[in-house]
Amino acid sequence: MGRDEQDVQAGVEEAADTRRPRSVYGVGTEPDARFSLANERTALAWVRTGLGLVAGGVALTSFATFADMPGVLDVVAGVACLAGAGFAGYALVSWRRNERALRLRRRLPAPSGLPVLVVGVVILALLLAGYAVGSAAGS
């Protein structure tokens, strides 16, 4: 490696030390960019899921207000909004854990958000189906 290439490499390493959060970029060595970008795309997908839940909650409560529907929909909307916020927070925590593991050349941690999302969707679907059947039977 020539002197110019060493200077460029040193400049890259110095730039890496100034990135934030330092708890992520201040450890280990730079991983293959493809893995870091895949980790970022996954985090953005979780944020998108959270945003979808928040938007769905807002739409549901708006619809319930205009249609003069019972307050149970407001509760479901509130739960959806809180779940959306939770998944957005999970995206950041998961991104950080995975990026540190990549930089330290460790195995990636097991995903913990997906089972929670699946169980939550199943429970919500069952509750709403039960509510719909109960409302239809009561009419």
C-alpha cells in the first residue's frame, strides 16, 4: 500500500471515530458496508411498521368519531398508537445491538420484536373478531 493510500485509510479511520453514537461507532472495526446498510434497512422497516400502526390508530379513532361508534375502537386505536411507538423505539435498540455485534465480529442477537408483533396482531385480530361477532349477535 502506497503512502497516499495509507493517508486515505487513516482519514477514513479518523472519520469513523467522530460518528455518533459513540457507543456504536466507537467500538470494533468497520464491517462490510452491505451488512451495515442491511441493518439500517431492517431498522427502517420496523420504523415503517410503527408508523403504520400509529397512522392506523389515528384513522380508526377518526372513523369511530365520525361514525358515532363505541369507545372500544378508541381503545384499540390507542393500543395501536402505543404499539407503533414501541416498535419505533425497538427499531433503534435493535439497530444499535446489531451494529455493535457487526463491528465486534460477534454473532447477531436473536430478534425479539418479531414474535411480539406476531402475537400482538393475532390477539388484536381475535379480540376484534370476538367484538364483531358479539355486536352482530346482540343486534
